[in-house]
Amino acid sequence: MASSAIKSGTLVSLQDIYPSSPFFKQGASLRVTGKLQEYSVETAVAIVIDGNANLKINTQHLRDLSFRVGSFYQFIGELLIQPDNELAVSFQAILQARVGRNVDGIDLNLYHQSLQLLRQFQADHLSTT
């Protein structure tokens, strides 16, 4: 029996998504948080930023979520990796969002600290089991 369960989104920062990262995999289920920099109603593509990192988000499957540039959003979805040019020298990632929510008021510095502590805890406890 094949497993078709929806995977939980691995908690990552936008800085964690780059070509040599273990999170940069086709179909990886990720949860990302960032500030909305741009949104196109025609294509349903949003660009979120965190520091100097950014990620495109395909929001076509999201309902009842209004987008405001400058607000903070969190998305859970699957990473799609496509060649950025004909030679496939570089790649472009886009998150196919299945869940999205506004998280205005989030303290991103505290969020990043908690992410680091979570990873440290998981490394300490999951490697010993």
C-alpha cells in the first residue's frame, strides 16, 4: 500500500534554501516565513523576503487569504525546482503553497533563535535514539 499522506512542512528559514542545502530538494515539504515584498494577482505568485534571502511562492491553491505588501506571512508547501535558463546552469525554486497565513507581529529574531534551539535539540536527542 503506497503512502500518500501529506507530509508536515519542515521548519526552515529562507536563508536555508540554496542549491547545496539539504532542504533544496524537489518536492521537499517546507514551512517558511517572510515579509511579502511583491504579489501578482494575475500569476498568484508572491515573493517573500527575510534579510537578503527571498523565495517565490505560488499561491494559486490558497483561498480566503488577502495579501498586503509589507506584511509577514507563513507558508507550508512543496518546493519545485526548475532550471533558470536553457543550459540548466542555475535553478529557480518556487514553493507550491498549500497553507498560508498572515503572521504580522512575529518577532523574526526570536523566531530564528527558536529555530536554532529546535535544531540543536533535535540533533542532541534524535541522534541518541
